[in-house]
Amino acid sequence: MKKLYSVFTGTGSYVPSKRIGNDYFHSYEFYDSTGEKLSTPNEEITQKFEEITTIAERRYAEDDQVTSDLALVASQRALEAAGVDKEELDYIIFAHNFGETRTDNIQVDVLPTLAARLKQKLGVANPSAVAYDVLYGCPGWIQAVIQADYYIRSGDAKKILVVGADVLSRVSDPHDRDSMIYADGAGAAIMEVVESDTPLGILSHNSRSDALEYVNMLRMGYSYNPELAEKKHFYLKMNGRRLYQYALEHVPKAIKAGLDKLNLHVNDVHKVLIHQANGKMDDAILKRLFKLYNIKEVPESIMPMTISWLGNSSVATVPTLLDVIARGEMEGHSVGSGDNVVLASVGAGMSINSIVYKMP
């Protein structure tokens, strides 16, 4: 008997043109969390940073761009790739974390919603195209995809635009070494309904939230610079060591739980598209995943990475990675009909989610 499934029919992304290499931070003044100025030379700080994270550069939005501008380009590319008329959209779901931050005002601006602003910028007149935002940390785009899947499988929707975008460069503390991790970007996908008597598209998903013990590992706080004149602004803060430990312990289990629902083995997976948070951390997560299956050797080609040149753009990392591969723009990586792909993310909350997707 045929069932309803959700498939990606088009993807799009926007990678800002402003390249920020690690030498960009050599003129910065870094402080630790106690307000003590770091005596280590910045050249040494950035060198160690790259060794730990694998990030050599990242992209920043232009001064005149806001988050929905980035999302607009990614969405237009996804619509074009899918061959979908924007007026046929049933939902526009926009995952982000900081709204429309600007160079002259980093205050979070989320009224109206970014989804509503995107709908207006796209010129969608159809009032039945419901537009709303998702705030879920870095896993926000995947969580939005999960929601869209429920709409489609219930018969409530046929075509949905799911977009993720953030401009982290404006909410990161310039006096905190962790600020070098963050980047800007946008990724989008069109999800459509397909009737099939064999499973395809989104096969399963799995989510968890561990707020009780880990809620403050990613949070907002004052600058580490005690002499900073503007004390009214909060900046993005991270407990990197504990976050690494949390991700290493729980992300592999969450991915395996999603595969277990389908009685799939990790060897049945062609690609793992994981949130581009930290190159070394993602490598460790993958090794731990295979260790759960008592496998020591991890296939080199299973996990494509963009973090070394795009940095961590939060909700945009996974859809951007998906789009780059779908367009054949990542050497050595491709997906074809019948391939099983895992999409996974971890972030503020703390929250984790994963999707098992079968290429149609």
C-alpha cells in the first residue's frame, strides 16, 4: 500500500563573500572568563585554535546584509532547483537563533518573525502559506525539517520551504577566543510529498533535549573584557570543554537510536552530514558512533566537512552541506538513488536530533 513520504526536491544555500582568515584576529585583545587579559601571542592562539577546530577561515555577512537577506538567496535557489512556484508553498519554516542583528545594533529583532519577513521578500501573496520561526539552537534547521515531515505525512501539506540562517559574527564577543568559531550563512530546502509503496525520503527521526543538567553550556553573557564601555550587550558564550564531552557521549547514541528504529546498521549509511561545529569534535563523534557497532576503522568518505573554510554558521551548516553535495560542488562526495544519509546536529539547550533519509 502506498504511503506519504517527505523528499527534498531542491536545495539552496548562500555563502557570504567576505572571507575571514585566522590572521584577521591577530589584532584582537583576548581575555579569559575571569576578565584576565591573555598574555599568549595571538599568532599562537590562532594556530592552536586551528589545530583544535580545523577552522582556517569563515565567512561573514556584508555590513548591509541581515539574516533574512541571506535566507532569501538560499530560498530562491532552492525554489529554482525544485522547480516550485513560490505561491504553491504551504509552509515557510525559518530556523534561526538571533533574528535580524545589525552592525549598528546587535539587539535581537524577531518581530515580525523572520519567516514573515522572508515571505514578504520572496513576494509570496498566498495567505495559506503559513510562515513561522523555529528557535532550537544549532539543530534548528533539522528540527524544522522534522516538523515539516509531520505536516507532509499527515496530509496537511504538499510543499514546504525549510530554511536555516544565522549571522553569528555580530553576537560573538570580540574579546573571547571562542568567537573565532562562529560564521554567517544560510541554507534551504524544498520538501514535497511523494506517494510510494517503498520507503524513501525521510525514513525516521530522533530528538532529545538535556536541559536539566546542560542548559547553560551555550548561553548569552557579557563580554570578557571588564573595561568594555558598553555593558548592556550580551554576547554568545560557550563552555567548550563540557560541550565537547556532552556531544561525544550523546550524539552517537542519538544517531544510533534513529538507525535502530529502522533496523539499519551504520554500514548501511552512505553519508553522515553532521552539524559543522568543530572539526576534531565531529571526527570524534563519528569514531564513537562506529565504536558503538564495534567497528574501529571509519570510512574516510562517509563524513564530508565544510568547517575548515566556512566555520560554524549554526543552523545553516547542515542545509549548506546538503546543498553543496547535491550540486556536485564537493570533490569526492556525492549521493545517489537508494543511498541512506544521516543528518544530525547538536546545540544549545542542550538538544540533539538526527534524521535518516533515503535518496529517491
